[in-house]
Amino acid sequence: MSEITRRGFVKGAALAPLAFSPLTLRTEARMPAAPGDRYDIVVAGAGHNSLIATAYLAKAGFRCLVLEGHAIIGGGVKTEELTLPGFKHDTCSTAHNGILGNPLMRNDELKLRDYGLEYISPDPIMHMPFADGSYITQWADLERTAAEFAKFSKKDGEAYVRMYHESEAARDLLGGDQFAPLGTGKPLNERLAAHPMGNFWQRRLAMSQWEVLRENFESDHCRAFLMGTPWSMQPPQYPMTGRSAYSAIRTTARKIAKGGSGMLTQAIAKFIEAHNGVILTNKSVARAHHREWEMHGVECADGSSYRADKASCPRCTSNTSSKWRPAIYGLRIFSMEWIPGREKFPKWSRTMRSKSRPSIQSRAAPFRRGIGGSGEFGAVAALRLRRRPRCVPHG
């Protein structure tokens, strides 16, 4: 066997994506769908949020079609062969900690294990080497991790344990309503005002992540570990990021899907197909069909069109065509009776008649209540209201 040089490996890795076909969900081959077919729901985009929403709709008995512009479903939750054949890489998400608290996973509402999803729990949880040869390893055992911090500072080992207990005590206070239906539950300020540690957490939440870490830890090694495992999506010096200082203080393993992050979206896709749903890849949505702010179908870049009898749920991104953006933002994409807590919306958000129309971004996220508020299925859209200039519908 010939020895491979570093240069040869890098060159091969760069060319590999061109030589090997990607891992694609070939739904079109298994379950063909004619462009003239009618569906109850048409969803544009097959990221994990869209797929979860579709899965709940399919479970509720709606016939759903998902259109994905890329060759591989999953969005930020997919696994691909990006370098050499047989070597799989998560293109974005790797650990699935956040979603495991969702009723979808917590209550096993979709039985995704039956569709191939399995998680492993590595211990050690995290390891960070430093340029001076030292390191910190985080374990599921709290005292063992505290000892790692104490190598650099006894005070920091004690601070790690103290902040762990602070975070655990406030878990329900700060995140207990994370998966509650839209418009329900008390605002955080009210919950803090009624809690014995409310003043403490009001101050913590107003601080920056860096301020909290600097105040509680004296070793730069310990501070660096807590800022980088994982690195926050917000700069640590920004105000109101203090809660992120607790994100790396854990005793729970970072759950990793066996076979890669994309196994989650592959399992959800299999669930959709098993419930009479269809997923088509390489179907980039170019235009929406709508009347008076009500969408009733989409047209793809290849000229094919798909009609929806109940609703169309497009994914909106910064490069979404302005020709169909007005339909995305029309509140009637979902009829109001689908939205939990709708009675709490301001009147203009229900009528959509002002010249500067407030708008929504539909973001698929399973809620606790059912469609129409009636049972086990998750509602399918979280709405973010914001002002947008008036647009004239096309089509």
C-alpha cells in the first residue's frame, strides 16, 4: 500500500465531492408525484423544522408534500461525504441537546427510533487542550470536572460546582415554558419578580457572558473552556448574554445521533413517507400562487407546479424571491384558527389591512397543543410579527 502525503490527502479531499455522489433521500424514485397532484399541505424547504412540522401534519391525517431545493434533505441537520468516500461529516449541527427537551423527543411522540434514530452519550463530554500543554476535560461526574478546574484554581473548581447548582435550581424558572404554545404562560419578568432568586437572575441575564465568567472564575484557562464549549452564537461581550455563561456547565452528555446528525432528519423523512407524505429533492421553489394574501400552491424552478388545498408553508430566507415573498408574509398562510393563543394577537395582526402590513415569518416548531388545540399533535407554526413595507401580491 503506497504512503499518502499530506498534500495528496488534501488534494484528494478537495476533489472527492466531485467524484462521489452525495447521500440523497431519493424520495422521487420511490414515491413519484406528478406536478398536477393536489395535496393538503405543501412545504417549501426540508430543514429539520419544516420536516418536524410536516411529520405532525402527516400524523394528523393531512397529505403533505415537501419540496427541497438541494439534493440532500436536512438543512443544518445533515450528514454528507465531503472528503473521502466512507468518511461522513456533519455539515452544521452535531450535538442534539436542545431538541431532546422538546415533547417530540421527550415524550417520543413520533417513535423515531422505529425509523432508525438512535443516540449515544459520550463521556467525557468535552476536552480542550491548550497551547501550553495543559488541558481541561469535562466529565458527566460533577466533582471530577470540578477537579479539572481546580488544577488551575481551587476557587474556579468551587465556582463550577456553585454555578451548576444555580443553573439547575433555575431550570424551570428560565426555560420551563420553552415549548409552551404561543401566547400562553407568564412573561419572564413576572416569573422573576415572584421568585426568591428573581433579583439575582435579573442581574445575571442583564450582564454579558464575559462579565459573568470574569466575575466568577480567575483562571484564563477555565474562562476559555467555558466560552468555547460550545462557542456561543452571540459575542460574549454583548449585554444580555449572561445566561450563556452557564451553557457549558453540565453533567449531561452531548447527545450525538449514531451515524451522524443527519440521521434525525432521515428518520423524520421516513416517518412522513410512512404517513402518506412525499418529499422531493432538487425542487427549488421559485414562485407562489396566491390570491388576496392566501397561498394555494407553488411553482418550482423547473416549471412544475403543486397545489395545496389547506395551506402552503414556505421557508423564507434572505434570498427568497421578492415575487413570492408577500405571500410568505401574509398571515392567512395559516388560517387564524390554527394558531394557539390567537386571541392575544393585536387586532391588526388578525385583519392584515393596514398599509404597512405587519408580517410573520413562519417557522416550523412543534408546540405542546394540537392542531385546533385539540390533542396530541403539535401545532405547526410559530409566528414572529414585525413591520414590513407594503408589498403587492404577484401571480
